[in-house]
Amino acid sequence: MAFHQQSPFYNPRIPFTGAIHGGLQEGKTITISGRVLPGADRFNVNLQCGSRIDADIALHINPRYDTDSCVVTNTLHNGSWGAEERKKNSMLLAGSPFNLLITVGRDSFQLNVNGRHFMDYRHRIAFQQVDTIGVGGKVEISSIAFQHSTFPGHMVFPAQPAYPTHVAYPPQAAFPSGPAFPPQPGFPSRPSLTPAKLALPYRRAIKGGLRPGMTITIQGTVHPRATRFHVNLSYHSGIALHYNPRFSENAVVRNTKQGENWGTEERDGGMPFHKGQPFTLTMCCENRSFRIMVNGIQVHTYNHRLAPRGHISTLEIEGDISLTSVMV
């Protein structure tokens, strides 16, 4: 069975409701890139059964900052909320960018934040009934993208903004009549905030060195006429990982440099970056390899040629991009 690849929603006005084409299926992922506004008291993401104001909500994700810093998840069925599930919020921080990945599992929704597992939420309503996504509160969203992970050979890599300095895409709303979640006080409208760019070339020491279990998340926007950019994970006498998207060659080159000598290039895996469009690049250091994701989708794996063990001490970024956020 083939699944239609739905185009992302870019820079939607909040509150927002949009249709999920074809509804949800096991293996489908929704990637939400955005930023929690400074001083936020709360925001929410809803997976809904329709766009009506009284629609059932299969998954309500509600980070709260006004009391205890926690993320509340719940389900609204026939007008009544169920039992809340609460988890301490250590990832979705006020004023900070985030990448939220929701994966539809057979028994539960899996939630990942900034490349790390956050929680599982067991289904209380059949996920097949969900056909709408809603977002409200003190948050700005740069993109909502959809992917079905069962068919890697047919993957499309939707670009996901990382807070561009201009809105390159008109706001989109599939149901302009209004939000599809119950009214929640304390969410006054607020103008979009433009974040500062980080200067390039960018160089940052990795305190204690890079070790398995650590993650680097980079957000930025590719220049419209870009030819290439690179991310280097360096050590005292070389580069453990040279990650180099080249648009003129439509390839992402990966390599290691020991002293003055480059190793064998790796070029498979396609080009997940697009000229003029924002991105979220996540590099996960694991025991045997780097696992590399772009816009929440794994695109490359690079086996270690130099064992990390804290030797990798510097992150360097340079090239034809605007850099918005770096998290190590």
C-alpha cells in the first residue's frame, strides 16, 4: 500500500488547525519544529478526530511553565478529559527551539524531543480516527511535516524551518474557521519573534569531549544560492567527522581526516537539504557510529574511524547557511 507524501505546513499562525491527509497509520511520523516563546506559561499540540470545536483529542501534549515545569498528556473523549499523565519538562524549555517527533506505534504514540526519547503515550482512542492536528499557546511553529517510515525507499525529506529571519512561505490553515481544541485561557496573541543569527564560521569547544550518548542539534537555513556547507567534529590532530553537503554535486560527503590525510569519502543516502529552506540537523554519537538525522528523519550513519572516548573536542560549522541554534 502506497502512502501519499503530504506537504509540510510552514510558519502557521497560532492557534492553528490542519488536516492530516489520509489520517494516521502505524509507522507514520509527525515532526514539529518551533520555539517556545520567552515567558511562556504553556502551549499545546493536539492530535484530533476532526476539526470541530468539540472534537475528540486522541493525544493532547501540554507543556506547562506557570506552576511546576511539566508536560501533561491526556485524551479528550466525548467531552471529558481522562486521567492526566505528567512528566518533568527538561527538554521543552521556555525561549528555546525544539524538534518534537511523534511516531504512531501499534499500542502507543512515541514522543521524541531534540533527538531523544521523551515518553510513550498508550492509545486511549483508536489512532485511525485522527485526521487533524492543532497547535495553540505561547509557541511559534516553523513547520509541521509528515512522513511514513515504513517505506524508506520512497522517503521524501521535507524541509523544516529553524526560525528563519523572514517568512518564506505564506501561513497555511486547512480549517481557517478557528481552533479545533477546547478554549484554554492564558494564550494571548503575540507577535512572532525573530531570533539572532550565530556568526559564521562557528567554533565551539565540547566540554569534556564528545562521548557516546551525547547529541548535537544544529538549526539553520540554507542560502538560496548555496554551493556547500560543512560541520566538523574535530580532535587535536584531525577531523573525526567531516559532514559536507554539496549542492552542486547533490551529495552529502562524509569523511575523516587524520593529520593531513583524508580517508575514503562516503556519499550514499541522498541530499536531505534544500536551497533556501531551513533545517534541523541532529548528530547522535553512539558506541560504534554517528547517527545523523535531518528534520527528524534518519538519513546517514557514519561508523567511527576514531573512537570518540572524549577525544573529539571541537565543533566547527562554516559555509553557505544562516545559523540559528546550536545545542550540545
